[in-house]
Amino acid sequence: MLCERCEQRQAVITVSKNTNGEQEVHHYCEKCAPNFYPFTNELPKEPISIQQLLANWQAPKNVRKEQLRCTGCGYTYAHFRKTGRFGCAKCYDTFIDQMPKILQPIQADLQHVGAMPTAVENKKTIKKQITELRDQMQLAITQEAFEEAATLRDNIRELETRLKGGETDGEY
Amino acid sequence: MANIDDFLQQMRDCDIALADATPNSVAMSTRIRLARNLDGYRFPPYLTEGEEMEVENAIAHTLLDFDSSLTYFSLADIPLLARQVLVEKHLISPQFLQQQQGALIVSADEKTSVMVNEEDHLRIQCLAPGLQLKETYERAFALDRKIEQEHNYMYHQQYGYLTSCPTNLGTGLRASVMLHLPALTMTNRINVIIQAMLRLGMVVRGIYGEGSTSLGNIYQISNQETLGKSEQQILTDLQQQVEQIIEYELRARKALMQQSAVLLEDQIQRALGTLRYARVMTSEEAAKSLSSVRLGIDLGIIQDVPIKAVNDCISCMQPGFLQYYKNETLQTQERDIARAKLIRDLLTNV
Ligand SMILES: [Zn+2]
Ligand SMILES: [Zn+2]
């Protein structure tokens, strides 16, 4: 059974509630369940007010989803449903919970493979180099080749600076 | 500022979209399209006028510097009839035709065209005659890399190149091949093939007709999926499917020739007669007859008509084209008369 709220993940938590003698049963996934009831200790310490709880119960699941609003362009999921178009790059993160449902029927997979901007590619290469150099440095240390280890450490620092520089000023 | 009228005249002189005969006459042309967006802007429909101009100028600047064969046109400077010609040449989309804002950056040989601020900031398109997926992709990729050197694209770790519509996400790559499939259509095998292609993640469309019914037996086959497959994989898969379809078409032609050569020859020669002598011709009849003649040339049944003349007819018989070069709006019957005359001229002055 799928989670009633996100309709994507497997429902693992059953919530039952008595209202005027009638039993209401709901099923949620691990991620959504905390929105409805304090199941996990991740939740804030202060007890959820009964109003809040009721508000959550009563909000039809679709309304919550449709009203999700992108901070980049101001468009809602309802807008996407109507036009089939997103407003900006940030939409893809805002509506990330909905993406599998949108993409699975039309795409081969949910992870991009293939070409990427040179800058992203270069960063990946640098990260890989750093990992390799770290391994070499560890090896040098265990072999007590400290001078070599120091050189390797300097190289790593240099690569790390290049990586950081790229992130802050957009130059790669 | 370049003039679109001069430019279209120039284009007419070097029409490559359906140009000279290629070794494989089933595959008529190859098209590669890359969808890209510039970081820091919303998608085109949501840009302010100022932002639209910023994007246009930035891209135009880079591209015109890079390739001197390219010319820039603001959409606002292209009259409706000329836009219709560009749609018929597949250089702009029908959606773009209706827009107020946007720009087209294009080469006169039609091999390269970039729509700016259509659904995405950039739609890079490269065209080639015949079946040349890899080579054409390389050309589009070179342009893409050039733009990327000067501008930051929207790119997402998981979703790759971001696009306004999630159907173009990831690689942003749509590769298409135009195929002339008269024998598969005549033998009613085309529908089975279209169904099979759909299951393999390909899209098949008729070129002039709506949906899968095709005037002139010309079909476009392209990849549906853009995310989760690499560019190389997309191209290899499409190449394989296209080669397979070509093989089926050639086999169907052979079978037709063996079983009913006289009937086939009769149909082909009648079509040529119609094209050479008719005084009024609908686009439907023209497309059908031209397809038969094209087949006749491929099979060696017609030898005194160069394939170039047939291809010229195919690109000139459409309504926008006819009216544009006659420089007036024509009613349906006037168009049918103009079409008949144009085809007659093209097929007799060879
Ligand atoms: Zn859930
Ligand atoms: Zn947005």
C-alpha cells in the first residue's frame, strides 16, 4: 500500500483515530507520518496542539500538494499540472516529491547520465583526484614516508582551494 | 539588420533539408535538437521583457561571434507568412510561430538553427541530409560547448540539464530521422511498426498529416526518453531502430516488385503523369503522387527525373511556401492551381 500523503513511498505506519465512536484509519510512510502524529523523536518537544493535528487530518492530501509554492518563481504545483511546464530551475527541487510520479512514465530513469557542463565535469575530476591523493597519503603515512605524505597533503589542499574557489566566485 | 525576405530567397537556393539524393533514399534527413536554459533566469514564458532581451542578446552575441554563417532575426521582424515557411521547413515550431517574443538564429543552408526563448531559452537544432545521427550530434554539441564557455547553464545533479517541460529533461536531446516509407504503408505494415516503436521508447509521427496518418508516406521517428540514457545510447538506439525500419522498407519494396511489378509501375507512371499535366492539385494528391515518383526513381522505374526535382517539389508544395513565393494570400483553390503549376514547372524544366 502506498502512503496516502505523498502517494509514492510504501506506507509503513498505520494511524487510527476515534471520532464520535467511528474508527478512522490512515496509512503513511516513514517520512510523512511525523506530519500527522508524534511517532518519532525527531519531532519538536512541545506537544502538537489538537488544532494542528485536526488541521492536518482535515487537509485533503491533494490540496497540500497543489498549494506547494516554488520560492524561485512563485508557481504552485497546480500551475504545473495545468500547463505541464515548470517556472524555474528551483521548481525541480520544490516539487521533488512529485518528480518520480511525473518522470517515471515518460523517462528511462530518474538519474541523468551523459553530458554535463565542463565546470561540473571538472569539479567531479578534482573530487576524484582528491580521493585518490588521500588514499596515497594514508598509505605514505602507514609506510612512515612522512615527507611524501606532506607533499601529498599540500597537493590535496591546493585542489581543495580550487574546488572551493569554483563554488564561491563562479570561476572554474 | 538582415532582411528575412532576402534570407528566404537565399535559403531557396541552397535548400538542403531534403536535398540531393543520398545513398540511402529511405532516410531523407536527420535532425538533432538540444534544449538548454541559462542559469539565473526563469523559463521563457515567465521572463520579463527586459530579461527576454538579456537572454536574446547574450546568446546572439556568442553565436554570431562563433559562426559567421549564422544570421539573427528577431521574431517580431518576421511576418506571419515567412514564419509559416519556416515552420514548413521545420526551422521553427508551430508554437514559436504564434509568439510575440523570441529570436531565430539560423544559417542559410538550414543546417544550423537556434530558437531563442521558445519553450526553453535555447533550442539548438542541426540538420543533415540522409542518416547521419552521430555527425549531426557532434555539430550541435560543438555549438552547445561554445555557448557553455560563455554562459552558465541550468544543471541539476540528478536531473541533468533542466528544461521547462520534464519531457526534455536530462540530456535535452531529441534526435529525429525522416523516413520515406511507401512500401510499408502500401502493404499496411506501418501501423505494426509504429506500435513496436512506441514500446521501444520511440515516437513516430507522420510529417504532413496529423498523428500517425502521413501524407506522402513520410514519417519522423525520434527518441521519447531524454533522461536516464546517455546521448550515445540515445543515438545508438535510434540508429538501430531506423536501420531496422529501412531494412523492412527495402524488403517490402522488393516483395512488391516481385509480386506486382506491373501494377506498381502503373501507379508510379500515373503519378508522374498527374504531376506533369494536372492543372489543379490538392496538397494531398501532390504528396501522394510525389511519394510514388520518388519510389519510382529509387526502383529505377523512372529515370528521366532527378530526385532533386522531386525533393524541391516536396518542400515547395506546402501552403505557406506557395503563398510566400507568390507574395499573396491565396484561397484554397487558388493554392491548388498555383501548386499544380509550380510542380509542372519543376518537373518539366529538368
Ligand atoms: Zn509519504
Ligand atoms: Zn520555480
